[in-house]
Amino acid sequence: MKLYLIRHGESVGNTKNIIQGQTDYPLSSLGQEQAKQLANYFKNIHLDSIYSSGLRRAYITAQTLADEKGMSVQEWEHIREIHLGPFQGKTRAEIEAMFPVMKERPLLTSGIEGTETVEAITRRCAIVCEQLKHEHEHDSVAIVSHGGFIGIFMMYMMFGDEWHTFHRPFHIGNTGVTLVNWQSMKKPMFEYINSTTHLEIAALQAKPLST
């Protein structure tokens, strides 16, 4: 299987430095342009299936890609962004003011009440892995998701259930593409991570913001 993990284009939430989680912000005008550049990048790349988070910033990115390919998008709830409970819709500064402990804790696995637990995230990753291996063993698949989920899913592919005990080194930029070559009975091989070569115009390279 060839698996393309793709983060959505820049969202309105990104432009405001908002921690979005599962709040449903649309793409910004820049994000829409990034999605078009992404679609153009995939013009000559074969895909058998396109999956997307149902959140607008991901789904619109995926639909732009699908339109270019003459394909449809399959919405998949298990690849939504991590649910961040009371953090959602706030800036990092606002979160740290409300929860001083967050100055020391990772945002995605904080353990704060109302946020998605490590156990729940792990179950989601396991479900995604099993479905991909069962249904797409020899296919080329694109998943359009979110920076937080993609980074964690990559860690899960490498370390399994213990993913959360390791430092997560990945930052995935808007429309960043990661290609995973995943052969049957073998560990996944990452051919490249967070490629944004399709964003040819410097103005389309938005600075790294929130997931």
C-alpha cells in the first residue's frame, strides 16, 4: 500500500492562532489556494481512494483534490483531529491562563478532563490501521486529516500502543504530504515527511500555526 497522509490547508482558525481540535473552521482564502496547489501536485499520481475527516478544513481540501482526480471523498470519523475539550476555540495563551499546568504538559495528551484520552486515540489509530490493511493492501490511498492526528498516527505506526511514551518530533504544515510505503507483513517505511514542494509560490507558505 502507498499511503499519502495529508494535512488540510490553512484554516481560519490557523490564521488566529486558535487551538481548533474538533471545532469546525473553514479554509482561509490562502488555504483554498493551497488546496488547489495540492490537487495539481496529485494530477499525475495514481490514487484508488480518498478519505477525509468530516471537519470542513479537511473535507474541502480533500474535495478539491477529488475534483481534480475525478473521484469521490469518503468521510471517515476516525481520522478527525484530536478532541481537545475545554481547549478548543482558544489560543495557547488563553489555555495556559485557565490551566497553568498546561505550561508543562503536551497539548494533545494533557489528561485534562474533557479532552480525548490516550486510550481513545490509540483505539482510533488501531481501527484506521486495521481497516487500511484489510481493504487497501495493494492500493494507493490518500488520507486528508489534521496535524495532531497525523503526527500521532505516524507515531502509532512506528511504536504501536506505546506511541505516547515517545517524543513526537513531527510538525506537519498546511497541505504537508507524507508518503508511507506499507508492504504486507512489513513495518511501514516513510519515503518522505511533510513535503510542501507543491506550494511553489512563497506567499502560499503560511507560517506554522495551531493544528
